[in-house]
Amino acid sequence: MEETISLQEIFQILKKRLVMIIVITLLASAASAFVTYFFITPKYEAQTQILVNQAQQDPSQYNVSQIQANVQYVNTYSVIIKSPTVLKDVIDKLHLDLTPNDLKEMISVNSEKDSQVFTVAVQDADPAKAVKIAGTIAAVFKEKIPQIMNVNNVTILSKAQISNDGSPVSPKPKLNIAIAFVVGLMISVGLAFLLEYLDNTIKSEDDIEKDLGLPFLGMVAEAKMDDLKPLSSRTRRTVPGGERLEA
């Protein structure tokens, strides 16, 4: 037979374990804030925009199909920018103590839908270094791409600069704390129900009927030590009318 739990019982369990839920949730949020502010190195992002056009036989003609082809080539340009051919030159020019794979992990290339313009973003703990890397990548790409593909027009639309108003792009303290708050709340609530499930002690008359299947007939009150003293040791006093009462 499946056991059901009412909404009232759920609220009773949460109320009973409310202190534990609050403590665990606050500890999770505090731990997230502590790790975010003191252990995670902030990273800054520098961006530059590049426009690439393939060579045309007759520049005076407006070729729509050629523009569409350029849009489709944006993904190819993203691969070329992250290739060792470009990244090795960037590392050599800036004298970076990085491998091409390490530098590749710092780079992201994004483009708007149906646009020939794509954005190169570089993340690093040093904002000035991120700007230098992004600018050098754009310059090396402009130099290399005519040799790799039939392209004669590469334009750097914007110089590399720090995005996000100069603030770090990661970590995001508010987001991390919010996630920790939700996770801590979920864990604490789940723990509250687990403890309630594992608690098999009898606390009320309803527990007797539910767990033992026996009807509740009555309850014996708790007896104090004074109530268990022999009758002879109790204090006797006389009340008006000559009757004696045991105290």
C-alpha cells in the first residue's frame, strides 16, 4: 500500500526543520561567495571586430551570391583564427609563454546571423594582455588570410578593447551565489524529508494508529517522584470539619 503525504504534513516537516534549512542554505551561499571572491581569479575580455570579403573579378558589380558565400565562410575564418598557423605567430610576436592549445582556449569567435562581420574575444586575468592578444590576432589574421584563401579585403572594424565596461567577465559573484543558494535550499529540503523518513519514533497518538494498527484508548500522564512516595511519608493536614487530607 502506497503512503501518501498531505500538503499540511509537508509544511509541518519544513517548519520542523526550518532552522536546519536556513543554516544549510546560508552556509552554501557564504561558501560560494568566499570561493568566488578569494579563490577564483577574475578574467577580463577584450574584443575586436573583423570584416572579410573574398576577391571579386569585377569590384564594380554588386554580387549578392558572393556576399552570401562570404557569410558562409565566417565559420571557416573562425577555424583559421584558432589554427596553429595564426596562433604560433601571435605567440612569437608577443613572446607569450603559452602553447597554441593554451592560447586557443582563451579565444572565442562569434558572428551575428547573416553577417560578414565576426568578433574575436580573448579572456585573460590581465586586461592589458587580453587587449594585446586580441589586437595581434586580428593583425596576424589579416596578414595570413590572403595566403590561405582567395581574399583581398580584410578590415579590422574596431581595435581591441576591454568589453563589459572594464569589469571582469568571470567569475560572476551574484550568479554563483544565486546558484549556491538554490542548490543549498534544495539539498536542505531534501535532507529534511530524508531525516523525517528515517525517524521512526512514535510522537503522537496518530503515529500509534498508523504504525501499529491499534486503536488509541488513553494516555498515561508522566508521574513525578513526589507522586510515588509512600502514603505514610506524605504530609497530612487537617481542614475545617475534622477531615484529614493527604498532601
